[in-house]
Amino acid sequence: MKYPVKRLFCLVLTVAMLLASTGALACTGYYVGKDASTSGAYMIGHTVDAWNTAQAKQIVYPHSEEPGRTVKVGENEVPLPDVTYQYTSTPFIEGLWDNAVANEMGLTMTGSVTTYISSDIRAMDPYTKDGASETWVTGYIAAVSANAREAVENYGKVMETYGSSESNTFMVADQNEAWYIESYSGHQWCAVRMPDDCVAVFGNECMLGTVDTYVEGESLLHSEGLFTAPAEAGLAVYDEAGNMDLFATYCGATNLNSGANRRTWYGHVLLAPSTAGDYSMKTRYDLFYRPDEKVSLSDIFELTRSRFENTQWNPEDTGRPDIRVIGIERQVNCAVIEVYPELPAAMSAVTWTCLANAEHSVYLPLSNLITDVAAMYDYMPEGFDANSYGYNLDYAHTHFKRLCALSEQDRLHYGSGVRAYWKGVEDALVAEYPSILAQAVKLYEEDPAEAAQYLTDYTIEKQEKALADCDVMFDELMWYVIANTSTQRYNSTSGEFSTWNNFVPSLVSAE
């Protein structure tokens, strides 16, 4: 469903700063360089972890050419260029938190992973009211940036002019390069170009230490006072070679968070076990490293569902619900954006995204060329307010969330069949989609509009099928729960009490 430009930048972003300080709390970010992926594409993404009842949608914001527009962010009027780009996004229901975006130029961005800095740094350079925040800045960057480097530069301009109201990590990528951005205090930030042959998985804490191996202005961009401001305040921390340690300076040398640091370590366990070793709370794990084997899209899907399996930290084995895993139940949505270097820029980015918890939901593809999505995936009621969050079956998200919530009451008996079915759907889509893109390229050469329609129709078909499958499984699983709600299950055929068999959706046998 297309949205008018006034809705894009007047309705959505005018209210953005009303919620700017809440943050998405504790997300997990991940990156795969093009030389480290099985497909030859860049991959960036993150889990969006907020509160259990937060709801999300999928949307296409249109291209526009209208001079004189501004974005009202709290008390600030942020000017827009005459041309703003079409982009796909996965925001929350009201249109805020554009957390995975891909525009018509092939520029992609994920944001954000909430981070935390020291009280001394916050006192030195306080957060600003109505500044950059994850509620709006990712969508803004997608609308105004033609490539990854320009996206970083535009982010820097926002920070310089308006400051930031929080601390975050972002990633941007285009067909040629990918960048990692950390924002620290009210005005300080740093961005580094991510290596093409490496991967990264990180929890919600800053990861950059010294950046002396990067080249100023080429692979390293940052705020003007990144190094000088803490030095002048007597807060700078240096390594033995005299290089400023950004983590130690802005966060505190020993200020590692166990919930975040353990997720960072588990990324090594999954993608480069040769580098992992036993977990140590005192270890600052590398941000970028080469994987033991090339990483597939499905590998990252499974990473977003992971719960520290095969380690002593698995909450199902330990009975410790306090252990903060990657596949947490309060995921709002998750995304993996692929950027293909060889495709036309207008269809070079594919956002694989799921609604609700990745563990018992399904990733579906959104090409940056599409012009629409299925109606229930971008539904928002008229007169949206805080009461519009809730159990609403007009939202596709509600359908997926209720299946996830039921599945996760008993991962073995309830959830295993759901997860196995969605895995089969994903495997089929991942295998099929390259041929869909190849056909779209042929159409694009003759008529870009026809290619866009082809991909849009495909997207809507898969979304509607997934929603229908979701409802079938929910109804069947609910009846399964009813039928098995007993401490003793009597087998009427044998006359004996029976073993409880795991739920298997009828969709499996139907295939």
C-alpha cells in the first residue's frame, strides 16, 4: 500500500521524538562481507528486541521530488533535499523505528543496536533533546543518501547540527562497501569501513577499540571532537602505542556487559569456532574476524534464533531464564539485508525479514524494487495512538506473534514442528529467489516498471501464503494444546497412558 509523501515525512517523523528516548534496548547486530558470504553479497542486519507487545510492519515509502520540504523532529525542522528516494522499511506499527531500510539507489542501513557509555562521558558531552535517535534517523538517511559513504556523511551532518539523544550502533552498505557506525555521546561518533572478507556479530555494547589501522578519510570517518574532547576533559584512555582506545574512553575499560559480551562470543562460536575458546567475561572479543567457512543466508537466519545451544549457557538446559540469548522472545522483527554487487542498483538489495520472534516465524524477501506489500503487512488504523498497540488481527504481526508465543511455551512439544515447517519454507525461498531475481533482471532491461511489478506480485503472494500458513498452524497448535492439557495422557486404543508426541502441522503432510 503506497503512502503519500506528506505521510512519510510529516506524520511519521513529527511524532518521532515523542518516543525517542525509549530505544530498542538490547538488539544483536551481524555482518557478513561479500568475500565471506556464499552468495557474494554483503549482508547486514540485526534483531529488533524491544518489549513483548511491540508490533511491526513492512512498508514501501515512495520516491518524491518536491522542493521545500522539512522533517519536524520535536522542536527541530530538518530540511529535506528536493529529491527523496523510494525505500523499503520494517518499522513499528506507527511508522517509527525504520530498523532495516533499502532504497532505490541500493543504499541499505540497519539501525540500531542500543549501546551504553560512561556517566563521565555523558557529563562531558550530554545527549541533546530532539537529536538523532533510532526512531527516525535510519529512515531519514535512506531517503536522502545515494551510497554508503554519503550515508555516513549525512549521519555526521545530523550529529553535528542536532546532536544525538542516545547511543547507538548502525551499519550501512551499498554495492561497493559497508560501514559500521558507533554513536557515543551528544555529538561524538566514529565509523569504519568493514572488511569484505570478515564477519561480525555483536551485542548491545560498543566494539571499537583503537582505530589506528584504518586510514583517516578513507576507511575511517568520525566527529571532529572524537579524540580531542575526551583528551581535553582528562577522560581519554590510550594503549601502549599511544592510540586512543575508544571503548575504554567512552564506555570504561572494564565496563563489559555480560548479556552483550556473551552474545558477541557466541557469534564466534557459530561462525568461527576456531576463534571462540571458552567464554570469558573479561575478554573484549574482536569485532571483525574471518569465518571458518563462508557464511550463508540461512546461517544468519539460524543465528537470530540461537539460544546458546551446545554450551553451558543454554537457558533450556540450565533453567536460567536470566541468561540473555540472541533468540530472545521479545524480538519485534529481525532482518538480514543482502546487497548484490552485480545487479542493477534499483534491485540490488533484498531485505529478508520476519515479523515477531525469528525462532518460530519465517523470513520473507523484500526487494528494494517492489512498490507495495500485502495489505495486512503495512496496516495502521486511522487515528493511531498508544491504545492501537494490542491484540489486533488486522496486523499481520499479531498473527505471527501469537503463534510464536504459543510455540515458546514448550519448545519441544509445541514449537519444534512450527520451526521445522518454517525452515522448509525458508529453504525453498532461498533456493528459488536467485531465479526470481534473474527473471526480474531480464524484465528490467526492457521495462523497469514491469520488473518492479513482477517482484511486487511475487512478494505479496509469498506474504499472503505465509500469513495463511501461520493461521493454520496456530489453530492446529491451539487444538493440540487443548488435547494434551493433562498430566496423564490416556491412549484409548491401547488402554495405556501414552507418550506425548510433538506437534506436527498438517501443512507438512500436505506438501
